[in-house]
Amino acid sequence: MAKRRGNKEGTIYQRKDGRWCAQVSLDGRRLTHYAKTQRECREWLRDIQAQIEEGLTIDGARASLGEYLEQWLEVTKQSLRPKTWKQYSQIARQHILPGLGNIRLRDLRPDHVQSLYAAKQKAGTSASTVRLIHAVLHKALAQALKWGLVTRNVSDAVNKPKPRREEMKVLDADQARALLKAAEGERLEALYHVAVTTGLRQGELLGLRWSDLDWDAGRLQVQRQLQRISGQGLVFNEPKSSAGRRLVKLGPTVLEKLREHHQRQEQERLFAGDRWHEHDLIFPSTIGTPLEPRNLLRDFKGLLQSAGLPEIRFHDLRHTAATLMLQKDVHPKVVQERLGHSSITLTLDTYSHVLPSMQEDAADKLDALLE
């Protein structure tokens, strides 16, 4: 009776067709690898034996990256926000699986991943998308490491593209006033006041409910956002992070604009009659349903034109709010909390363009103090 190989025992031999074959035993089963040279087989055998020593399982040894990613996406579906899961799934199936899906999880190497990134960039894929590919792959492999399917996260050993900071266009104080002047009497006048003074994201603005507003304290509680998800339409989700759930103080002018907006909305409700759908939204459509983001963008672009202002993204109103606060010496920690950033470092890195003028102002103030 032939002796059964123990764990990690391996052999290398040449086949009749000239190819070399390496085999190793794992949990009573045989893993096989074919190569053109004996050297390649020796390297594979040495690597797989090291992985077995570090805890590689038979499932991890036999699964392809594609099979594992499908399983990982299914397992993480309940723990991720729907839009995030949809994005991860699209990145995996559109960018990772075609190039790396057939490679066994155990055989995936840093050079495979680096070559994928290089090929994507050569094909014209943006650096931000390649960074997202890296983020998805790294997250998936980190879970595979926890499950014992691999013995290292090979994406740790690759170079990801450096982020290219998007050009930030902000309105100065005069331009912000011009925007709000142009919005006077418009249906969404109050929305623009809230946006410019708080820096809320578009989805957060459209997810606000009247129950989130404390009239007496003059505060808004941000606890959801409206997003469009492919295949599902407009849905309400929790903020991007725990820091996104926050209380934001409002000024007297903004509160007055919201009171006027509330009265106008009552008239819309009466006019709509049975067509009104009650969602308690502060900024709904004319029949109470969630406001389509594309309609808000169209309204915003028209407002910029009528005010004679340069074309900017709606998201730049968020940057405008942050910049104006910092220029008025609002403490960066307060700016961070109002924006819902996860850390003050993110706030300072994002708005570093404001810091030089702040430093000059600080130098002038200290100089005057010590004269």
C-alpha cells in the first residue's frame, strides 16, 4: 500500500509533453501546478509550502479570485450601505474579474495586481477609479486573510496611483450673497441658505425632515441622506460615517427663511390635494415626494446664470461654506463638526488653501499685540 503524503510534502516531475508539474498535499488532498520550467515549479512549491505553514486552508488553496469575490460580495451585502455595495460590485465585475478572476487566490501575486493597475491606467481609466479598484481588492483580501484563505494581503505590496485633487471652485462672500439674492422668492430659497451656511451635502439637504428641525434651539439634526441607487431609484440611507450624524446650529436668517418655506409648503400641500405624498421632507418636490437631484441641479445652474456667477458644482457650495467659515476665524474643529468630517485632519487637508491667509492674519495680529 502506497504511503500517503503528509501535509506540505511535495514533489516535482516532468511530464511527457515537456511541461513540469509540482504537487503538494494539503489536508489529505493534492494541489497541482504546471509550469514550463522546473525552476518555476520549485518556486511555486516553496511558496505554497510556506503558505500551508502559515495556515492556508484547502478552500483558500482551490478557490479562484473570481469565486472568492462573488462570495465576499454576497457576505458583505448586508453590512454595507446599498450604494457602497453596488459600487463595490460594479468595480469587482467590471475591472477586477476580467483580468484577475481566473487566478487562484493562493497564486495571486503583487505583480498581478500591479499589472492590472498599469493596464487600467494605460487604457485611460482615471486614477480615482484605479484607487477605488485598489480599495475594493484590498478590503476583500483583508477579509480573506481573516478567514484563513490566504496568508498575506498581496495588495499591501503594490503602488496605488496618487490621488489627484479635484480643482475646488468656491464662491467668495460677495458671490455667495449674489447667489442668495438671486434665490430670493424662489421655491428653494431656504435650501440655498442652509447649503451656504452649513455645508451640508446635497443628499443630506434632500433627506432633511421637519422632525429634524428644533425650532426653539435653532438646530438641525442630520441623520439621513437621499441617494439614487441603480435598480432601486431614490432611497434614504444613513450618513457616510458616524460623524455624519450631527447637530448643526442655524442662524436667525436661515431660520426665518425656513419659516417662510414652511408656509409656502403648506400652500403647495393644499393645492396638490390628493396628489400630495407626505414624507415630512423639508425640501420635497411640489407633490411631497423626494426631490429629484437632477432637478435641483438644473435649478442651481439656472440660479448661477441669473446671478452672473461662474459655473460650479453643487458640491462646491459645501466647499464655499467651509472656506467662508475658516476665513472668518471659525475654529477648524467647529468646521469639521459642521461638515461631518471624520477627523480634523481631513478638514485641514481639504481646505489647506485657506491656511496661508489665516497664518498671515495671525502674524499681523500678534505683531500688533506686541507693538
